[in-house]
Amino acid sequence: MKHRTICIENPSYLSLNNGQMVIKRPIADGTNEVAATIPVEDINILVLDNKHITITQGLLDALTTENVTVVTCNSSHLPCGLLLPLSGNTLQSERYREQLNASLPLKKQLWQQTVVAKIENQAALLHTITGKQQGNMLAWAKEVKSGDSTNMEGRAAAYYWKTIFEGKIESFVRNREGLSPNDLLNYGYSIIRAQVARSLVACGLMPTLGLHHQNRYNAYCLADDIMEPYRPYVDRIVAKWVNQSPFLATVNKQTKADMLMLDKTDVIIDGHRSPLHVAISTTTSSLQKCFAGEIRKIIYPELEVNEDIIYDLPF
């Protein structure tokens, strides 16, 4: 099973040899030496975070064949690009037709389920952080209508972001271009988004055609929909760093290492404990079955409340 998240942060030459990704690093005499070899079949995510990385076409071919998520980062070390295979499933044309033919009422019901799962997971995280039950959040989750026509997601988000860093960061505003820890949240969400997009392709679905997100310039609308209930797992890591020190809660070597371990986090889904990357596969597989008319509900993870962990204690 794929289980490795690899981040390349130094100048490197990446190539393929006998099914292995070979990582070479430049040395003082101007040549390259082999720093590591990793079986391509073991890689789940490959993050390229240096302007001086060279990668061969042979390796790119092997990575896409093995459905490895390849993420590229910009000069701010934030993910900015995503490479996915064009064909990720043997029944792709059939799955495409099922997705395209999905009725509007079904898509609205699936979005309703998604928003409910997101709000419930946000409530569980706030309970863990504050040590207090979040009755208002749970009530809002129960009030979500088909298609979230009354925007309970937005109402819950306003309270959630006001509360999550309360007492640690004054007047925090969630904004993609905002001050830290917004950059760390962006980094984590990008990793989750890449995982979800990869898993959608593996299920034979088009990550472009969303349930709710419809931005004509967004190639990953469906990934942005399905990742919503997974966002609180990123928020939990950021809250840990904010708890230690708000000044540490930014994109750096330590925080990136935490985020890159996210896919190995154990979560509860469908009554079982699974690594997060396996849970994402369970979710996207259930979505495909919804489009096929086999089931009517997406399977999402349930974030656990830890009564022993409150904001002033380390996670």
C-alpha cells in the first residue's frame, strides 16, 4: 500500500531506475551523488519544493502510471501545481457518464451531507480545544437543508474562526492572503486537496465537476467540495502550533513536516480506524457509488473529541 509522503527541499536530480526513484544531490566536485532510492510504488505524495530540482520524463511517466500525487511549490514554499494522470480507472468513461448524469437533487443532497460532516468535525475540534461542548454548532449542523440553501456552512464558519484561536491570536480572520497562520492553513489544505484529487481520479471521477463549487477557472471543484470535512484535521495541527506559540504557526521546516505526516493520521470512518489517506479513498469511493445509484450517502470521517486535550495543553 502507498504510504510515503516525500518532500524534496534541496537541489536534486530525480530519475528512474528499475522502478526506484533515484534522488541525486550535487557535491563539491561538481558531480552528483545518490542520496536515496525509493520504490515508486510506495510513494503516495511527492512534493517538489526547490527551484533547482530536475526530474526526468521516465520518472514522471512512472509516477503518473502509479497514480502518485506530484505537488510543486512556489517561491513562498506553498503548493501551486498538481500533476495527476489523465486516466486513473479502467471504467473511466462509464464513471464519467454517471457523474455527468447525476441529478441536481442528488448533488444538493450530497452537498448537504458534506456541510453537515464539516460542521460536526469543526464542533468536535472546538470541543477538544476549549473543553466545552459546542451545542450551537451541532444545532446548526442539524439545520442544514438540501444544497445548504440557508448557508449554515457560512454561519458555522464565522463562529468557528472567531473561536478556534481565541486567547492566542487577537481578532483572527481566515483569509487566503491573510497573516499567519493563514499561510500554514493554506499549505495543509493544499496537501489535502491534492490527496482528494488523486483519489477522485483513481475512482474514475472528474475532479473538475463539483457538487457545489462551480468556479469556471477552477480545475478541482469536486476536490474542493469533498475535502471540506477533512479541513479540521489541518486546523488541528495549526491549533497545536498556535498553542505552542503564534509566532511558530507559519510555514517552516517543522510545521511542513507535521503537515506532510497528515496522511498517516488515524481517523474514524465508517466505524473503523484508518489512516487519513485511506479514509479519503473510502470517501471518494462512496461518492462514486452515489453517482452510480448504488448508495445515497457519502462516507466521511468523524473527528474525535479528546476530553483530555484542551487549548492550554500540548496536542
